[in-house]
Amino acid sequence: MKRLIVVASAAIALAGCNSQPSGGQIATVDISRITQNWPKFINYNNQLAADTDAINRSSASRSDKQRQLDGLRARFVTMQNEVTSDVRTAAEQVANERHFKLVVTHEYVGYGGTDITGEVEKILKITEKSPPPNS
């Protein structure tokens, strides 16, 4: 919570420093959009859900299930750290190329900033899914 307040405060403080025609010194990334379209993230989520379901449906003892779920939690943390690092690295690359001072997620921005989600998606090789055609 303290980190959120620091990031939000920094975003608000820098919002008034908009001297660049490209939208200012703050960039935003839409994490929700990335996670909805990124095959790596989707595959990790599907693997974890399938493994959780298999553990819960197994006839293993309660203690064995708990041990397996603990191992799954460790895998989740590893996968989460990996995808977070990938997004952070891609966002840093775009920020350095475009000279942004701060990158925050859309969730913490009321308005303003330059959306760099598309550029981050290109680096991560994400293609946005097309909406289903109207029936």
C-alpha cells in the first residue's frame, strides 16, 4: 500500500511537468490488456488452473494435496516474477527510447500520460485479439 501511495504521488507530482509534445514525462501501460492478449501469460494461467484442479480432484491424502499446492504456489510466484520482469523490461526499453521519466500502470492514472501499451506489446510479441464478429 505504501508503494502504491509513493507511485501515485510521483505520478501526480510529475503530471504538472508536461513539457514534451509527446504527452509528457509519464507513460502508462495497460496491464489488463496485456494479460488478456499475451499467450505466455495465458498459458501460465491455464497451466496453474489445470494443475490446481488436478490436485483438488486427486485422491491423494490431505497432507499430500497441501504439499502439492505449496509447490504450485511456488511455481506461481516464479511465473509471476518472470512475466512481471518481461513487462518491466519492455516498458523500460520504450521509456528509455522515448525519454519518459516515469511509467505507471493505467490502474493508477486518473487521466493523462502517454499510453505505451502497444509498443510494449510489440516488444513482447503480443497481438491483440480481435473482438468476435457480431452474430
